[in-house]
Amino acid sequence: MQIDAFDQHKQDWNRKLLNAYWLLVSIQLPFEFLYSLTTKQEDPSQANHLILPLLIMILIMLTLETTNKLFKKLLDYQIISGGAFLSFTLIYFNHDVKLTPLYFFLPIFVSIFYFQRSKIIYSVGLSFLSICVLYVARLSVFSGYVLSDLLSVVPILGIVSIIALGIMNRGVEILNNLKATTELKQELMIKNIIMDKLSKTDALTDLYNHITFHEYLDELIQQSGAGNFCIHIAVLDIDNFKKVNDTYGHRAGDAVLKNVSSTLKTRVGLNDFVARYGGEEFAIIFTEKATEEVFEILERIRWQISQSKYEELNGQSVTISIGLNEYRPGTSKETLFSGADQSLYTAKMTGKNKTVIQTAQLKEAN
């Protein structure tokens, strides 16, 4: 995924460089025209002098556009080469303009965008090759130059290449520092997320702990005062869990806790809240459900848990008892939870493996 994003970013920059080349070509004709006016040259081939370099540069650009569509893999080197050909054309047809030789540096500056030493060296080589070809093919480009003058260009290109490499190295250094800073921030963010999760969840069951349960319940009760929506609290306890630990060991007890937790998570809705309240006791907050619907969900949970067999318990199952209470406006959190806990106590005292609802008229189901 990161490689795809990098390639896309690279293609975007290649497109920008091609657009810059097109801009260079587009200003060439008016530049040549203005230059011919200022120099007041009366040359019958002046039209050819204006049109021919423009046609050559357009041909170079069309070649680059074609390779951009067909050979994207080597497009970086092609763009650098295209810059060298453009600069060669500009210098060749405008050798009498004093600042024109500065175009030799065009491919070198373009190569800096790629942050690769090999491409900078490649661009410097192209620039030097262009100088040599112009020296041999058309000496008037370098009026009065001798071979020693041509060789003096080498240290100039060397200085420019050193500057280009320095810019590239500094850019790479900045990018590496930025990458390290970003990775550090991501690492800290992940650690904060993990620490936040550890502070809110139970390590064994991956359910929320009782502290988070009470925080969420406080918030829901506060919101209920403004919106008046339904809240139910269910407190669940694994029957005879101490006997499970004493008989089969804590490892078997952990297996039971994990299985019960998994059942609770898969059976409740997305807007419901499941927590391990402590030991073998769990608590669930149901929202926006009628009492009958909550009761049916809890009964399905109770039945599914009673049907689960454990190898750690020699093929036996466990049961749970459940106490349920509905929130009424004006009721405190303590009263709400106490009502559910009292219903759980009733379920325990009247045979276990049942759901008891705390209402004005007590209901229970076996």
C-alpha cells in the first residue's frame, strides 16, 4: 500500500515536470520573436530560426508524452534526458544570447527532484556531453573557445553537481527525520491506544472492566435525563464457579470465563455494553430495548451457556444466574445497580440457572 502511494506521488511529480517543460516550450516562440525585434536582425531565414527550434522541442515533448504512457518504469531518466535535449536545442539556436548556456544546468536541477545520486550523476554527464557535442559540431556557440576552455567547464559542472548532491542529501536528511518523527508519533499513538485499552478492559476476557462500566453508566443516565431513553442493567454470575476452580483448577476456570465472555459479546447488540464486573460476575447495559426484548436476549444467553461443554471440565457445562433491572427517571445509579444485584441474589437463592427481573411484581423464568 505504501509502495503504491509512493509510485503515485512519483508519477504526480513527473507530470509536473512535464508540464514545466511544456511551459518552457510555450514561452520560446514569443521569446524568440521579441529577441528578433530587439536585435533588429534582417535575416530571410528568421522565420525558420523561430519555427525550427519550436518544432524540435514540440517533437521532444511529444516523445516524452508517448514514453510517459508506454514506459513509465524508466520515465525518470527519460525526463532528465528530455531536459538535456531541450537545453541543447535552446543553446544551439540561441548561442548568441549571453545567458543561454545556463540551460546546461536544466537537467541537473530536474534530477534533484528524484533524490537519487545516480540520476544527478547521469544529468551531469548529459550536460557535459551536450557541451562537447556543441563544441565539436558548432564552435561558434562558444565564440573563441579552445580545448582548454572546454575543459574548464568540468570544474564548473563539478561544483554544480556538488551543490545538487548537497541539496539532495539535505532533502533526504529532512525526509528521514520527518519519517522518524512520524514513526515515533505513530508508535506513541499506538502505545497510548494500547494503554487506554488496558486501563478500560479486562486482560483475560477482553471485556470492559467495572470502572469503565460505571463511567459509561453515569454518562448514559445523564443522557437519559435529557432524552428519556430506555436503560436496563443485567448482572450475571457463573453458578458454582468456586467449585470449578477448586475441582478442575484455575486454568479450567479461565476457559469458562473466556467462553462466557465470548457468548455475551456475540449475543448483545452494537449499542449494548458488556463488562466483566469482577471474578465470575459480569454486567450488561442494554439501551433502547423494551424489558421483554432484553429478557429474551438474556434467556438465549443463559440457554447457550448451559449447552456449552468444556473439555477442561470433562465434558460438563456451567450455568449462570441473571438479575435484571430497568432504569426509571430519577433513579440513582446505585439504586439501579442494587436492584439488578438483588434480583441476581434472588435467582441464586431460588435454584440458580434463571433470570429474575426486578419489577413491582417479581417475574422469574426457569
